[in-house]
Amino acid sequence: MEKKLIVYYSYTKNTKKIAEQIQKATDADICEIETVKPYAGDYNSVVDQGKQEVDRGFKPEIKPLRVNLEDYNTIIIGTPVWWYTYAPAVATFLSEYDLSGKTIIPFATNGGWLGHTLKDIEKACKSAIVTNAIDIKFNTDKMVTPEITLNKWISCL
Ligand SMILES: Cc1cc2nc3c(=O)[nH]c(=O)nc-3n(C[C@H](O)[C@H](O)[C@H](O)COP(=O)(O)O)c2cc1C
């Protein structure tokens, strides 16, 4: 059976934790999206920088992925919500990599304001099949979405 791939970006590690939980349960391959230039400064300055980047559609340079996407038909994409949409590093990933014909399963961690994140992923992946998306809420680093909701979703992957 073909392996699935989890691709995720994470700044404060919530999305990373979920990605790793999915990986353990499904034995999918996993790959982190990393910006070439790390976000620096305290949390609030990154929140401000993130707003500017989202507002102008900035796509930060990312390191090349350590996997070949051609090896996978199903890609689980994880992003934190940054200003009601996916993080700029994920915007770079979506614009640089060809996902046409693939099945995309998105998950978006956030502090309660998902905004249009999942719709935006659908828009950015027009040539793919986007399905089974999930919104995972956190209070800082504590998951608010019930564990059972997450586990049910994972068991359908
Ligand atoms: C730049 C920035 C913008 C954010 N914008 C939102 C937002 O619009 N809605 C929301 O609910 N949370 C927002 N958050 C909180 C994160 O989405 C939330 O903490 C997420 O789980 C972080 O994931 P990570 O730990 O993988 O980076 C923002 C955080 C940052 C750093």
C-alpha cells in the first residue's frame, strides 16, 4: 500500500505535535516545512510580522523538502492559522510544489479563529482533491479540541 505523507509548518510546535501524533498512528512519512530565515524576536513581534506577510501575500523562502512528492498520492498538510489563513511558509510550499491530481487532507491549528484557512487551501489546490479537513483549536499550547475528535479523524486517514 502506498504511504501517505504529512507535510507541516509549525512555529510554536502545536502543529508539529499534531503532525507527530498522526505519524505515530498512521505510519505515514513526515516532513517539516522550514523557512530559510527563521522568524526571530518575541512572539508578539512575530504576530505583527505575520500580519504584514499575510497582508501582502509574502512567501518566505523555504528549505527544499527532504522527500519527493511524486512518491505520494495522499498528502496531509498541517498549518497554523496566521491571520485567518495558512502560514506564509505553507503559501510558499503550495506555490512551489505540484500537487495536481493528489488527495490533500488539511489540518489547521489555531487559537479559536480559523477564518478562511481551509477555504484558502482549497482555492490554492484547485488541481487536487481537498477532503476531510479538520480545525484543531488550542489555548496557547493546550489542545482545546477534544482528543476523541482528533483520534476519530486520525482513524479515518
Ligand atoms: C503570526 C500569527 C498569527 C496568528 N493568527 C491567528 C489567527 O488568525 N487565528 C487564530 O485562531 N490563531 C492565530 N494565531 C495562533 C496560532 O494559530 C496557534 O497558536 C497555532 O496553534 C500555532 O501553531 P504552531 O505552534 O504550530 O505554530 C496566530 C499566531 C501567529 C504566530
